[in-house]
Amino acid sequence: MRGGQSLAEALESCLAEWSERTGIAVETWALPATDVASGISSCVMATLREALSNVERHSRARTVSIAVTVGRSGLRMTVSDDGQGFIASGSGGGIARMRAAFAEAGGSLSVNSVLGEGTTVSGVVPASRP
């Protein structure tokens, strides 16, 4: 992360800057209490930026909710918006990039969208086994 920031600090500053620039409210439900490996941090930040870019460009959302947690089972990230949703007729480049970032970190990512209700991006990176 920039200048020795923890993942939680990097997430907070990214979300604050994005919300200020776009005027879309951000609700932060959870941020990681412990630090994570730099590769996983990079994956989370890249995916968050892509998800926020999609919200800004396509969703017409008023609020985005974010949760990133780290526990014994690994890292879990959820980004939900209250926008217009979309019909997944094949994933665009942004979704493919987010899935690739999580796959590179050994995890998986899903995107669920309901027309008129919004979209949720969920990613999981399992804890590495000793």
C-alpha cells in the first residue's frame, strides 16, 4: 500500500476520495482489523476501484455499502449498491478483470444483480494453509 498504509487505511482513503468526487454516499460496514499479504491487498484495491468505477458509470446508485473482513477462513469482500442493476448477458471487461484479480490471489468472485434493486460484488480469498 502507499507509504506503508494498512489495507484498512488504503480502503478508507480510496472510499473517501471516491465519495467526495462522485457525490455517492459510502457506508462502510467493516474493514480488516489485521493486515494482509501485499498480493491480497493489491487484489482487493484493484477490485474495489473497478467495482466503484462500474457503480459510477452505470448504476445511478445513491449509496454503496462496503465490507472487507479477514478471519481464520480468509478474506471476504462485499461491495453493494442501490442502483438500477443490470441483466448479466455476459460479463463485461470490468467484471472479467475483477474475477481475474481474485483468481490470481487464489480466490473467487461473484457478481449478482437485480434489475431495479442494485448489484453486489462478492469476493473471497481463502486463508493459505500452513
